Amino acid sequence: MTVSLPLVFVLGLFAWGAVKFLGVRVWVVVLIALFGFWLSRTFLAPAIESGTRSGVTVINGTHN
């Protein structure tokens, strides 16, 4: 059985867990999210997207 989850959902779960169990303040999570949005408008965005896709491919493996 294959389960498909958006990466944003998984990262949201990590953020919730950090706030709930690690005591990270909510404003820190919001600041990191805003930094991600600002970073997506720079020349680094294609490299970040490519690296993320490669990492997900490595974790998932290839299904031929």
C-alpha cells in the first residue's frame, strides 16, 4: 500500500511536534516559515528544489 503525503504536511507535523514537545516558541516557527518564503524568491530556489526532490527520491527509492 502506498501513502502519498505532501511535504508541507510532513513539515507541518514536525513544526507542531517542535512546539508541543520541544518547547519551541510559535514565533520561531513562523519566522522560519517566512524565511522559507523569502528564500524561494532568490537564485537559490532551483537548487533547493532540486536537492529536495533528490532527497525524497533517495528516501523513497526507485520503483521500476
